[in-house]
Amino acid sequence: MLEILQPLPEDPLLGVMAAYRRDPDPRKVDLGVGVYKTEAGDTPIPAAITAAMERSAASQKTKVYVGQGGNERFNRAMLELAFGAAHAAVQDGRAAALQAPGGCGALRLGAELVNIARPGATLHLSNPTWANHVPLLSNAGLKIATYPYFDRATGGVDAAAMLTHLETLPAGDLVLLHGCCHNPTGADLSRAEWDAVAEVLARRGLVPFVDIAYQGLGDGLEADAYGVRLMADRLPEVIVAVSCSKNFGLYRERTGATFVISPTAERTGNAMGQLRKIARGMYSMPPDHGAELVALVWEDAALRQQWMEELEAMRVRVEELRGLLVSGLKALRGDVDYSFVQRQKGMFSLLPLNTTQIQRLRDEHHIYMPGDGRINVAGISRRNVEYVAQSLAAVI
Ligand SMILES: Cc1ncc(COP(=O)(O)O)c(C=O)c1O
């Protein structure tokens, strides 16, 4: 049976990471990997999560199965984090959450649900988008299309092109929106642009599917929820996928959730029943550990405060690095305008570099990034930001 299978080509990002590890040069910089890093280059467990682990270890008496919906305290926490506890849709049960194995699992569950409700529906993704969106969502049976999003000339969103395109889509299609910290570009919609997108979606009967994997890493926890809250306020139906990988530092614990928002609690309840059935058919139920830690942090005022401060420190660090990179480059190359890097949000920026420039950065300067020029700003540090700016100045 297996003899018919051919080896697959290596994931290009894994190749970049392997080349970085092999490089003995002490100046080497890894801007490829998509995880938060400290000044020392580590991806630590937040102290609030470590405290929750200790509490959980001391108090947990059983590992008996949780239900198919996962940890219900976690589900409640996720809704409160995204919408606020007082949000009408949360209060009256029109919004509900199902724990999922990470943001990827949440996206896939949402796509499977859509494909049951509307088989073979078309889901429109931003151009560009996170590469894994395509297999995660299309493997559920959805058709994938794209809408214009990024303006390479300004490093921002081409909102006019996006809105014009959305006006042409047939009612019933779905539109995937990055809740904040767009991956790979770092270019986010402004509030006015979110408002305009919500207006077009509502008027044309399009359904938003919001992927929010970086809440708290753009402008802050509340500000980053603007888009997802707006969609819940203005649109009758919304699907949301959330991830705790980055903001709670729980990457390998596979902690996320799928939300459904509909006009009635009954309809939402029916959708949740379908989601539980989908989960049962794929993996039965999600892993509990990460969800229990998030619930413990969220329910304890002191731990929640500590986590919020730790997250804010991560956000501020990335924002500061963006500023240092832009000013460093400006001082060396007055003819080059990279000020868009400062305006972009979250961990990623898509730099307008060509293949030769990216290769030169790697071969001559030991700076590693994937072939599309997406950098993880958190991979820079105060110590090497000057070197990164000098290297960019040399190849641009
Ligand atoms: C845009 C986006 N969505 C979702 C995810 C899912 O993350 P995870 O499955 O690790 O929670 C990621 C992770 O990189 C992402 O960048």
C-alpha cells in the first residue's frame, strides 16, 4: 500500500530553520520562526501560566475524560476575553465556544461546520495570508478564493481594493478576516476600515470567519478585539477561531476555541451540537492541560493581572523593536522608507525584498527569513537590531 507514496518536498520554512541552526557564525539572526522571543532569544512560559501549572498539579485529582466541548470554564474565559463578559451575545447565549486543539484545530472545526451548513461554500482569504490557512480550510471541503488586501507600495492595507472586491462577491460566501496582527504582513485594518468592511458584509449577506491568533500583541487586549466585537455586533452570523498559543505562550499545549454567533441561542446551540459531533468524529475531545491553565489564570484576579502585564511587556517589546529597526535603517539609508514597519502590528512584517536580497542576507549577513520576506520582529533584539539594520541597508 505505502509503496505508492512519494517523498514530499521539505517545508521551505523548516529548511530555513535548519540552515540557521547549522550556521556557526555568532552574528546569526533567526527572523523566520513564528514564535515570540525574549531579548535572550527564548520563548518562555509566562510566570502566570507557571503559577497555574503549580496550582493545577497540587489540586487536580483525576485525569478522567472531559466532555466533547472541552473545558467549559475555559470556553467561558475565551468568550469573555474576545467579547467582554457583558457583551449581549455572550449574555443571552447567541455566542458560544467549543474548545479546540489550538488555533489550527479551531479553524478546521469552523470550516467543517460551514461545510455541513453550506456544502462546498466559497471562503475568501486575504492575499497574502498565512500559508496554513489554505490546507486547513480547503481540506474541510470549502472552495478557496482570495481578495486583494496588502499594498506592497505602502506596507499597509489596500482597503479600497479590498472593499471594491467584497462588493462583487455573491451573498452567502464567507470572508476570512485576521482579527489583529495580520500574518504574514503585519498590516491591520484601521477601525474605520473595519467599520466599512462590516457594512459591506452585512449589506451583501457575506459571512465573516474571524481568525484571531494574536490578541494582545497588536495594540493591546481590548483594542485588538475591535474587529471581532464589531462583527458580532453588526453581522447575524459569525464564525471565530481563537488561539492561546502566542498570548498565553501555550504553543505545544494546543489550546484554542471555535466560536459561533447567530441570531438566536437555539440556532447557536444547534451549531454547537454539530461542532461537538465533528470533534467526536475527528479526535473525540481536546487536550485539557492548556485549557485548564488558561481557566485558572482567567478566574484568579491576581494571576489574570500578572498575565496581562506579561503580555503587555511582550507587545511593548515588539513595538519598541519596530521603532529601533526603522530609525536604525533611516540613519543609514535616508533614501529608503521602511516607516511602514513601525505602523504594522504584532510579530510579523512582510519586507519588500526580492529573492536575491533575501539570499544575500542569509549568505553574507547570516540573517534568516523565509523566501517571501516575512520577518518575525520578535526575533530581533536590542543587541542585534543595529546589525540587522546595517545588513538590510547593505542589500536594499
Ligand atoms: C494567523 C494564524 N492563525 C492561526 C494560528 C494557529 O496557531 P496554533 O494552532 O498554534 O494555535 C496561527 C499560528 O501561527 C496563525 O499565525
